[in-house]
Amino acid sequence: MMTAYELEQEFNNFIEFGNVFDKAIRTFLVHYIHARLSGTPISNYRLQSLLQNQQSKYFDYLQISLDKILGFSLIREVCEGHPQLTRQIIEDVLKWMREADKKIAAKNPYQQENDMFEAWSHKPTHLWVNSWYVLINFLASTYTREELDKDFYAAKFKALLADPAILQLTTPANGQHSFPEEKSPLDVLIDDLLAQWNALLTAKNLQYYMEEMDKAREEFTTLLHKKVEEFHKLMTLINPFAMEISNFWDMSRSLWKDKGFNVLDHYQQLLANEKAIQELTDLLGRMREAQTEVEEEIFREVIVHKEPQINWQLKSEIGGIHGSNNLSHVLPSEWALLGNPLTEPLFLQKYADRSLMSYRFQGHQWVHSDKVSFTTHRREKRKEKGPFILCIDTSGSMDGLPSQIAKVLCFAIMKMAAKEHRKCYLISFSIGIKTINLLNIAESIDKIVDFLSMSFDGGTDITPALSEALNMLQTADYKDADVMMVSDFVMFDIREDLLHRIRKEQARGTKFHSLTLSSKPNLQVVAQFDNYWVYDPQERNIMRRLWNDIRQLQ
């Protein structure tokens, strides 16, 4: 459960920058909706103080409205243990309130009066002197005498404006208004009139807002409750498909027709009665169990240290002797050549050749050195359970009991894949193919219902289905998949090019399984599969034989 701080961080944009109500009310909305969905009391002291402020009438109304929207018992039930769904419903309610508030404000019949009130509220006192009666006449035509006494205020204005001292206080001096520290009687009267008007106008605005919001709320509440009922029914019916709550819940999505639920309920009941298929699915689930692979990680290690380095530009010490023509560094023995006329030309020659023996000066400086080394760490990583590619024959020869068995098996394998978080790819084929990628089962529910509802007809062509399966084996998601072909195998032989591709996949570990729903299959075709099973509910030993076959594969 989120804390108050985490909740406000999650909905910070709405609280800080929302264009509905003010920040205090927006904060209240977020916390109160979350409290209703999660079944927790509002204990945040900030909200308790909010409920006591001057806008309590709005809080009271909004609290009642939210109670009606969220008072459906199933809402809390589907949200329990699913924080992502809770957040999404909060977002849906807040979005509805923003949109409803915007529509209601755009059609407010009192907007012109609201604008007039704002204008009179900011009108300087001296401008009231010659225009007060305009407002009095408007208010008299808008409200009854019981709501606002026009004659009382008219008499008060006339009496005050007859006093020259009052008029003197309202006259601008040197372009500035001159008012005493305390309000004049005229200002007090104006404030009282504006307060009376504001109370009446606020009551009308609130009444209009509540009536229109009630209409909008009824429509939204009906839709929300139907969505919750639909979701709860789906979650109960085909759990664990509905575990992918965050993807399935979508208020903009149209409601399901009863046909969809009836189809799923029908196959749920069939699966409950087909113990053999349940056991077969469990056995298939044990194939391609999670494996381990070795993962290597290479770490780059850099060691920084200082080390001395010779710098010939520094002259802190003598580092040797070398040939040069730098006279300041020449050895005394070379200078001695100049003392004899016979050796003087030799000195000059060596000078010209830069070969005079001279001192070599040097110095040392400390420089940074980076030593780079690489180390390899090996660790075992558990791979996810292998995916399935399921090919279902939907040709006319499969009509009747074989089609029902194929659909129930398909339904069972999809449930198993969802429960174990396995990828599953469905290919239905007759002359052509249809595919359903069950990487995201929640988004594929409609396609699943269509498949379970379809009639089996047409001829049988295995080529497109095998080609699609082989192509999927080249993708990252299904490269480690096993292929299951469900058919009566009343068909032509497999093409040679496809057989060659199947052999290559088998060589790298892919298993091709066939489940035959016929007593007269094409043996040339089924012989190409790694495992060849025949489904016959009347054969007592079928599951024992399947168990032995599959156990040898593990």
C-alpha cells in the first residue's frame, strides 16, 4: 500500500497543475479515491485539516459523489492486491472529473453574471457614486425581495450619497483615491451588498454544478460498474489470463458482448471435464523447463598512480655527455683545442658539426599513469521456460469432435502459458492461416474468442502454417520454442524445402510434436515429427503412454 507521500508523488502533476478545482480539493480527491479503492481510512492530518476549511461544502458534495461512484463492492475486490489497477482507476476517475468540470463550466448559464460580479467587485468606490442604481436594478430583476431587499440598499445608497462628507472621501485627489484607514460607511455598504450577491450567486453556481455533475456521474458510474463487473467475471472465468490487469483494463474499450463470456465459459467447462487434456497440458508444460546458461561479465579495472619521468628540458642535474654546439655546456677538454693553432680548426669543425663533447642536463617530474586491466566474471543465469508455437488445423475434415478437442487443447495450452509466463504463438490454418501472438494475452482476448467461436471448413494446406512457424523460430521471442501441430493429418506430403528447414531446426534442438485427431493420418507427414501422439479419450492407457513418451524428452 502506498504511503501518503508516495501517493502524492504518483499524482503530483494532477495535484500541482490540474485545471479543476484548487490544489486543496485536488489533493483531497486523490487521497479519498485511493482510500475508497484500497479500503484504508484517511488518516492524513493534511486532509483532516482540508475537510475543515472554508470550502467544506465542495468537499461534502464531492465526498458524497465519490461514495456513489466507488461504493460498488466489486471495485475494492478487483483492486485488492493489484496496485497498478488501483492507480489506473484513480486516473480514470480524475480524468472524468476534469472533462466533466470543463463541459459543465462551458455551459454555465450564470457565467455572464459571474463576470459581472468580478467587474463590480473591482470597481473603485468613486465609480459607484453614479452607477450603483444600475446594479440595484439588475439584482432586483434577478432575485426576489426575500433573497435580496432592493429597497433597503437603494435607500442606504441615497442617504449616504446625500452626505457631502461621504462624497468628499470618494473623490480622487491628484489622480489618487483618498481613503481613511478605516472603511467609510459607503465602502461598508458596498461590501455588504457584494457579500449578499456573492452568496446568492455561489449558491446558484453550486446548485447548477451539482445537478450537471450528478447527470454526468450517473453515466460514468454505470460504465465504471459495468467495466468492473466485466473484469471480475473475466478474472474469475479465465484466470490467470486476467493477471495482466494493467494491460486489460481500459475505460475507452467497448464493453464485451455476452457471446464472448459464453464462449469462454463453455470452453472452461469443457476443459474441466477433459481430464486427459488437462494432463496432456501439464505434461507439455514440463517440457522445455527452465534451463541455466552461463553469463560472462567483463570488468575493466583502471589503476591510477604517479611515477617519475625524465624531462630533458629541466636542468637540475647532469645526466651524461653528448655532442652539441652549445658553448655554455662544452667540456673543458674541448675548449683546450682552442689553445693550440694546430687544433683550433678541429674545434671549429666540431662546432659546425654539433659534435663538441658537452654536458647533458636533465630533471625529473612526476606524471600520472593509468594501468588498465580486464577481469572476467562468470555466473549462472536461469533462462525462462521455453515458448510454444501451436498450429491448429481448422479445415473442414476437423469439423465435429476433432475441432472441439483442438479448441479445448488450445484453450488449455494458452492458460498454461499464461500461468507460467510463457510465450505462446497460435497459428490456425486450412487453406490460409490466421495468427495470434499471445505475448500479451490480455490484448488478445478478443482474437481468442473469435478463434474459439469459428467454424472449421475449407481444405488442408500445411505449407503456410509450417512456413510461419519456421519463420517465428528465427525471431528473438520464439527462437527456443517447441512446435506443436494439432491436426487429423489428412493432407498432402510436406514440401522438400520445408523438410530441409525442419531438419536444420531439429539439429539445433527444436522439437516438433504432432497430436493426431484421426485414425487415418498421412503417415509420411507425421513421421517427420519428433513425437507422434494420438488423442483418443476412449483409450484408457493413452495418458500413461504420453507420460512415458514425454518423460523421455525431459
